[in-house]
Amino acid sequence: MAKNKIAQQNINLLDKIKYILSNPNYFFEQVKNEYGIKNSLITYISVSLFSVVVAISIDFTMSRNVSYFWLFYAIVVVLSFVFSFAYAGIMHLLAISLKGSGTYSDAYRAYAYSMLPFLVLLLIPFVGSISIIYSLILMIIGISKLYSLSKGNSAIVVLVPIIFILGLIVLTIIYLFWGVRRSSF
């Protein structure tokens, strides 16, 4: 077991991306031995910042006016980090309620590593939008491996928070639309 921990520490960022894309079952078996969220957080931050720098560069070459883009991307980055911790917390609570045997760190690793393809592919029009589905599939695999849950229960752990968030968005839109219509009469 100590040998796996040492071997895991030697997996660099490009290898992590390669394994998460090519062999997620093997990848999550390896990161099961990581301690805490340090490695996954550093990886998530590195890939996020890379994507932001590339996006800003693209926006700058397209419009040459990046004054508002910096603010927009700064807000997106901060919100994505806050969201990552909250989403991992919700997944952890759901996984534990389904008799999973993992920690909050496991949920965060599943989230952070699973989002890598989305963060990289988001830069490609259309492909980036669809890549979130692949990241969700990776998250299901990660939760299954890290919490020793079935794929079905892992899907519940990953998808219930999304359904809840989408429901809140729909309710907010309905409330705002209803409020605007009522006040105009």
C-alpha cells in the first residue's frame, strides 16, 4: 500500500489527464490512496487557470477589449471553486446516506478530477458543452470507486444535486417571470 502512495505521488498532471480520459477505473483506484484534497485541488486549480488564460487570450485576439473579460473570468473562477467544495459536500452526504465508505476528501477528488476533461474541452465550441456529460460519467465512476458504491447509487449521488440545482433555477425563473407579470398589471 505504501508503494502505491509513492507511485501515485509521481503521477504528473499530464498523466492524470491521460489516465482520467483513457482509463478512469484505473485512475480512481490509484487516487483512492491519496491523502486529503491537496493533489486534487492543485490539479483542479492548475487546469482551471490554464483554461482561463487560454480563454482570455482567445477573447483578447477576437475583441481586443479585455477590460470586462478579466472581471467576468475572475468571478467565474471564484464561483467554480466555491461550487466545487459545496458540490463535493452534497455528494459526500448523499454517498454516506447510501452507506458509502468514503470521506469528504474522496468526494472532492471525484469532483475535481472528473471535471478536468470539461475544463480542457470547454475551450472547443460545442464539444466543450457536451463534455460535461463525460465529466458526470467520470464522477459516477469516481464515486463508485472511492465510496465502494454501485454505479446506480453513484449516479444518484452525482445527479441528485444537479436536479436540485436545476429545479432551483427553474423555480427562480418562474418566480421572477410571475413577479414581473403580476407587477405589470
